[in-house]
Amino acid sequence: MSRKRLFWPALAFALVLLAAGCDEAPKEAASSGESGGAQGGLNIAVVTHGQASDPFWSVVKNGVDAAAKDTGNTVNYQAPQTFDMVEMSRLIDAAVAGKPDGLVISIPDAKALSGSIKKAVDAGIPVISMNSGSDTYKELGVLTHIGQTEFEAGLGGGERMAAAGVKNAVCVNQEVGNAALDLRCEGFTESMTKAGGKVKVLAVNLADPTDAQQRISAGLGDADGVFTLGPTGATPALAALKADNKLGQVKLATFDLSPEVLQSIADGEVLFAIDQQQYLQGYMPIVFLTQYKKYGVVPTGVVQTGPAFVEKANAAQVIDLSKEGIR
Amino acid sequence: MAVTEAPPGPQADERVRRAGLLRRLLARPELGAVAGAILVWVFFALVAGNRGFLTLDGTASYLAVASELGILAVAVSLLMIAGEFDLSIGSIIGASGMVIAMLNIEYGWPLWAAIVMAIAFSLVAGFLNGLVVVWTRLPSFIVTLASLFIFRGLTIGITRLVTGRTQLGGIDTDAPVVSWLFGGEIGRFSVSIVWWLALAALATWVLLRTRVGNWIFGAGGAPDASRNLGVPVNRLKIGLFMTTAFSACLVAILQVVNFGGADVLRGTGQEFQAIIAVVIGGTLLTGGYGSAIGAVFGALIFGMVRQGIVITGVNADWFQVFLGAMLIVAVLVNNYIRKKAAEAKR
């Protein structure tokens, strides 16, 4: 009687587990089939902090998948549902328990993740970090870091702005106090100053776009350039320039891509956008780990995936790639 | 009700002795969860055994997940047996963690003092939950749904107001007693497992061996009759809300000490995970029937599935599908078993 009672729940459990497992099966079969010719055969785990709903991280995941296919490795990508370091460290723990041949992680909070990362390093698993963690990866025993460092990216943006003839710029910061954004403005200021220009930092609140537009409008003064730190800042800045009829005289540039920003670049309203090419942040670690396992070679130091610049000349191409989830 | 719960001790009642082993097992609310836990373990041992599920690291990883949820589930099981819900515990995890982090980082309090303050905060929060439920006689589902949002909103608002951020990191967790109590590891196993098992043992003892335990079953099964018999139902319920809030605070402490920081969004959704673990563990949503041991196994199943999926290599996105399916299966099994148990009693 007891056996009979357990049969149905047992069957139900098995069916549910199988049903979910099915999705992964064809993918693995595909990549192992590919590995017939390629080197491959490695089992690599990727754990990032990117939420499933964020288009930025879909591009990263596409890079990971493409690299898995090209190298013939089996890659297992995991990310917490929300930005949650506790859950992310649990995912790393589970990945490490699976004894992968290599581990790729992002390090948005070194203190919270250090325990789990050290466990992986102690277990002899080669670890590469990407996207965030450029200043902490070394002390954790991570081999190399692949990403865009904020200060250098701001520096590159300033050089471009100065080259376009901007002398007096405003750096629009939507989150004063966010270290990453402050660094972008600092880098921008340094290279602009070096070129003989000057920069004023303008703090805005993006929760209210109308207010942000007004503040940018009022803060412009006699500036001939505006540098925003993301598409969410670029939109009100563009609206402000349009409203004040300054579109031609004041040059606008921004960090990061969005469909709106790309269209504005194609239309000539935005000078350029800084792209950190996160596709490579997914693609490169898999390639590096493959080479490391094969020959023990790996780049040293931070591998920069940005700043790359999207301008009018290449905007159309980037728009197409963006639709494919590559930019 | 509670009467049938008494396990056969050395001087077991002859009525209990007459029933066969099978019937006695059938009468246990946690049977479904124990069987489920064995099934899930066997499943992952077969599917992911060669990928590390059976290793020490793999075991430590799912026990760490199960233990934190288990601490919540054990407390929630007591409350649910008494016929009430607490949806605010996830928010209390976030709030308590922030209390510790802010006092320690912004105001320079020593870690132990910040922890004591967080415990005091959680007890007050639980007291308020209970008081509003008892006073207004509104369903606790509604009252604590409101406090879920209130506590979460206050945590985000106050943290941003004081610090300008939503995450606080860099807490020095090397304080002697604190790190031993909450941050240590036994071998590779997290110390939270000890807390989990100790609390489960305590809750089981209270439920089955004390007067308060009988009150809990009575308050959930037949509140009016219990009141008429002189059970202090109101005080009991307020106490149980304080217990669940305290368990949330304990989880927050463990997370802060182990991860060196707090985040205003910590604990989001944990209230539902705890309820799921308790229901899988055989406790009835209507109250009056259930066990803390069942909640332990419910949390264990949860942890094994959660980490097992990742170890197997299936994307963790699928975890929520399993969870929902498991909940339905567990409730169906429990209903079936309860029907059989009712027949066996006759």
C-alpha cells in the first residue's frame, strides 16, 4: 500500500524534472556535436549578476553561447533573478560543487562574493572575471579580468569630445555618489582639461524626466558640449537641446547604447555613444579559459572591451547588430 | 487535533500501540515531505551524482540554502498551525540586515550591539504585526501583506535618506563571539545548519511536549473552543508573530555576518518560499494540523532542488517552475495522506 501511494507523486516529480531538463538537452547535444571537429570538451560555468530581464545581459549571454559553440565546450550560464549577492554566491557554490573545468564570474560586490570565489580558487578551478571587478579580481586569485574600466572610458570620451572641438562641457550625472558614475565624469574631466577645455558636473534626478530636462536646460549656460552617463540621461538632454534650439551648436555624447540613442546618432543629433561591447565580455572568457586549459596561457591584467565608439558612420551597422542581440 | 500527535513514548498509550507501524506513520503530517525529500535526493543522485551533487561541497551547498529557509519555515510552521500567516518576514530580513549595517557602518556601533538592536527591532515589528491582527481581527494575510510593503518601503526610504545608497558593504565581521556564533563553518558546513536543526528541535519539543504546543494546535484548530477553555489565544498569536519576525532577523544576521554587507532588497520573496516549505511539510493552510519536522524537510527539498538544478547544469530560471509544480504535488499528496490517516484513526 505504501508503495502504491508513493508511485504517483514519484511519477509527477520525475515528469516535472524531465520536462524542465528537456530544454537543455538539445542545446548540449548541439554543442557536443560541434565538438567533433573543434578542440572543446570542457565544462565551463558562468555566473553573473545580470538579471534575466536586462537587455544588456542578454547580449552577454549571446556572447557566451556563441563562444561555447565556437570552442565546442559545454557552458552553463546562471544568474540570480534579481540583483542579490546572497543568491549569486549560492549559485557560485553550486557551480563549484559541479567541479567545472573553468569558472567565469562578475564581481559587483567583492566582499560578499569573496568566500565563494576563494572556494573555487582553492579547489583549483581557473577563474576569470568579467564586467565588474577590475579593481578586486587580483586579490581574490582570479586569473584575469575582461571589461571596461570606468575612468579610462570617461577619459576616451573626453578625448573624442575635445577632438570634436568642444571647449566647455557639462557632465550630466544622474547618480551622484555611485562610484562607477563618478569615475566616468572624473575621467572625462581629466582628458578635457588636458586638451585645454573645462568641465562642470551637473547632478540631475532622472526619476522626473521633465525636471531633469529643465535642470539640464538651466545648467547649460554657455557650454558647447554635453556628456551624459547613460541613455536615461541622454534622452532628457536631447529634449533640452531641442527645446532650446541648440541642437547644432551644443554637441551631445553619451555612455552606453539604446535603440533611441542609436537612432539619434544615425540622425546626426548625438555625436557618439560609448559602447563597452559586452558581447566580448561573454565571448572572451570562454576562449581564454579554453586556451588556458590547453596550453596554460592567459592574458595578464585587465582586458579592455571598451570604450568603443558608435558614430554616424557605423550607427546603421550597430542598429542591425543590436537587433540580433550582439551590440 | 493535537491529541493524536503524541509520539509513542516508553509508556505509550495502549490505543496507540495497537495501531500498526504503517498506520502510525500515516498519521504523521511530515510523511509526505520525508518521502519527497528522499525522492528528490535519489533523483539528483542519479542525474547529477557524477557532477558533484553527492560530494561534500555539493551537500554543503544545498544544506546552506535549506538551513536559512528552514530557520524561517520552522517558525512559520508554528504560526500556520495556529492559523495565521506572516507575509512580512522577507521584508523584515531586509530591514534587520539594514539596521545592523547602518548602525555599524554609519554610526560606528560595534557589531554585537547592532545585532542586539536588530533583534529588538524585529521583535517590535513582530509584536506590531500580531497586535494589529488581534485588534482589527482582519485576516493576517492582509495585515502582513500590508506590513510586507511598509517594512520594505521604510527600509529603502530610510537607507537612501541616510546613506544615499541601497547597499551597504564592508562590515568588519571579525568580531570574536559574533563570527563564531553566526559566521563559522563546521568543516565545510555553514553554522546556519546548526541553528536550523536546533530551532527545529526546540519547536518540535514545544509543539509536542508543552502546554504552549497544545495551545498552538487548539488556537488553529478551534479558536473559539480554545478561548472558552481559557487559552490566551491573543497573547499566543502575538508571541508567534514575534517568533517569525525573530527568525527573519536571525537569517538577516547570518547573511550580514557571512557576506559582510546588507542590501535593501534582501529576503524578497522569502515569505512565500517559507510558506511553500511549510505546506510541503504537511501543515494545513487552515491551521490546526502540521509539524515543525515537516517544515525542516520542506526546506530540505527546497534547498536540494534549488542547488541540484544548478549542479545538473539546467538554467536556474527553471527553478520556479519546479517550485510551483512541487507545491501542487505536495498538497495533493498531503490531502491524500490525510484522508487515509482519517480512515486509519477509525
